[in-house]
Amino acid sequence: MSRITTPATIDAAPAASQGLLEAVKKQLGSTPNLFRLVGVSPAALEGYLGMSGALGKGALPAQTRERIALAVAEINRCDYCLSAHSYLGKNLAKLDDAEIAANRSGASNDAKADAAVRFAAKVATLRGHVSDADFAAVQAAGYTDAQIIEIVQHVALNSWTNYFNSVFRTEIDFPVVTARESALRIAA
């Protein structure tokens, strides 16, 4: 159960959040608990949707964005985000079970994506204090400076949602996936 009340409907959310939540519903077909709970603060919802929307127009493919989300959620042990991104990874990004398992372990079965996911896992685990070798590895895989910036921003955005869901204990409204106990060590 959530630590604060999740508005049961869009109409129950603050007036300044309702239009944003309607846009989420139009895009996703529903309004997951995360969005309604963040919408308790219209400013936070606007910020989250703004960054998420901007990154959706970025240089990283949707599959790579989902892979990063899965790795970061596992590192941060966020069951809500693991559940949501396992569902989205499978149903929207078309990642198979083996790929989702690799992503949760901070890797990918796709050679180029593997470099991005490993780098993202290092950024998350080391709180940004990556080595020159870590940075060189993602560059050597063919990622541009702009893409590397986006990888870091995806780590930050996903860490924020992980922390948010952990702090507020957002009720999971996707098929439940649970973090592994050894999650914090996957990229060490």
C-alpha cells in the first residue's frame, strides 16, 4: 500500500495535473499508478513528463532505453519499475525473456546495446564516478557524445522513478517482478 493516497482517477488528481494525466492515458491507454501518484505534485509530473518526452525523441532506440531502465531498476531494487519495464520491454520494445534477464544483470545479448547497458549500470552503481576505461568502452562501441549524454540522463531519470516508487511504495499495477537480493552488486 502506498504511503500517500494515489488519486483513484484522473478527476481526483489536482486540476493542474489532469491534462497531463489525460495525455498519458491517450499515449499508454491507461494511467498507471506512478503517474497518478506523481501527479499529486503537478510540478513534479510536468518535470517527469518533460524529461521523459524529450529523451523519447533522443538518439537512443526505444529498446536500448528499456534495457537501461531494467538495469537501473534492478540496481536500485525497485519492484515497481522492474514490473513496469519488464512489461513494456516485452510488449512494446519486443525484448525477449533472455534479453530482459541480461538487462537485469546489467548486460545485453546485443553487442552494441551491451556497451550502453554496461555503461549505464556502472553510472548507476558508481554514482557517476566511472573510470576512463568505462567511458572509452562505450565510445569504442560506437556511441556518440550525444548518446552517452542521453545514457547518463536515462540513468538519472530512471533512478528518480526508482527512488520515488521506493519512497512512496507505489502499488504495482503491472505483472509483478521482484528485484534480486544481489542487485546492488551487478555492476561492481
